[in-house]
Amino acid sequence: MYTKEFMQELGRLCTEALATTEGMQALAAAVQPVIQNRIMVKNITSLLLTEHDLPIGETAHYEKARLVMAYWIALNSAVASSDITDEEVTFPLRRVATAPEIDISTLKHGNVGTLLQKLDESGDAIRKKIDAATIAMISAATPVGNTVSCAGGVLTAAALNNALGLVEDLETTVKFIVGRGLRLRELMNELQGTLDPITERELIEKGAMAKYNGAILINSSSCASDTILLVPEVEVGKCAYRDRLLNEPTKDIKRFKTGWVAWSEVAQGITFADPLAKIVVVD
């Protein structure tokens, strides 16, 4: 995954990082792409929402479907909604951050393997927060009329076909079906086989399991155990970034620990909730 030259340079930066403030800053700059790559490879938000990098000075301001409520993630991470008559909406930008610490000895001895593990954990922490917000927002935005109840405590093909039909009645098709892996596997006998490991590599890395009636099943631990979400091929919302990732070392080096603060500045919102659907499994 990483070149020999990169690993050698990272090892050198590790051993020099503790000497000066500039050394820690150089290390933070070097590892930023590693954290960002972890976020990009694993996140499912990029599949479910349209990503948008905001130019300098621009807000996350968008048109929304008329007579349909918009939904977004507020600064307190709760789901908020617009008035149904609004024709435009501005989604608030918020910081999604993590502040991992690493043992001084890891840097002192140039233990690159341990450092990379910490970096992966940092990327996963940010990615999981963004994905969890996306899942919560889509679930809240799904119209009541597009919610299918599935009795018996097990996801059934009948319930899934019913939900698919609700979306197809709106003249679109379902692109992604998102839920817990154990829940989706209850349909394993109905699935169309696993994904091609070459052409679908990106999807597999994001948790794609199989296909059902052309829709790709995505495993996400961010989903509630009783909920399966159906996301159509048409655009339903935005994920706007002011900064994809920033990474800064902490100012103080403790006796045994040091670390960094990594964060994304992001706005997430639903502008067209009508074609969303979900299944709720009940006992």
C-alpha cells in the first residue's frame, strides 16, 4: 500500500518529530494524506450524497424540492428540518474531529507500523461520525408513506420488494440498500451473488456485499439494527466540505504521550426526500 520510500521518510520524521515544534508539524503534514485516504476509501456518504467542495467564501446553500421538507445535520449533530414552503436552504458547516494520542516511544524509535495503525484509527473515527450523521439524516427524512413495516423479526424479500416498488412508483430505481450486515444476510438466499472483486473494488471497500434486483447492498454499522434504508439513483442531498481534512500537532508534548488533532469541516443535508424509502423490522 505504501512505497518503501514513504515508509523510510515517515520513519525519519518520527525520530525527528520530538526534537522541535517544526518536527511535529512536518510529521502532521506527512501523515495527513494517510488519514484522508482512510476516510475516502471507507466512507459510504460519498455513495449516498453528492459531494461538493466549497470554494473560499461560499456557503452550503442549495435549492430544494418545492413542498418537500429539507433535512440537515445541525451544529449539535442533531437532525433539523426546514419549513415545507422554503425553496432554498443553507446547511450549517460543522467540524467533525478526533484527537488521538500516541506513545512517545513510538516516535522515538520510529515505529512506523504503530503510527500507521493510529492514523487509520483517526480516519475511521472521522469517517464513522460523518457516515452516522448521513444515515441518521436519511432515516429521519424518509417519508412516512415510504416506510414499510416487516413483522416477524426477520427481513423478508416481500418487505424489500414492497419498499423497492414504492421507489419505482416515483419513476426512479433504488441504487443502494443500506443496513447492518447481519440483517442484510437474512436475505442471502435471495441475493444475486457477490460483487465482482475487480470492477467493484471501491464498493467492496465501502462495505458492499451483494446485489438485489440491481441495487447494491451496503453493510453499515451506523444503521439501527431494525432499519434498512433504500437510496435511489437520483440525487437526494449534499455533503459539502469546506476542508476535507486538516491535521495539526498538539502544542504540548506530555511525558509519555503526544498526538494531533484531525478534523473535517462538513455540511450534510437532504434536499429531495420524496424517493427515499426504508424498512423497519419489528418482532
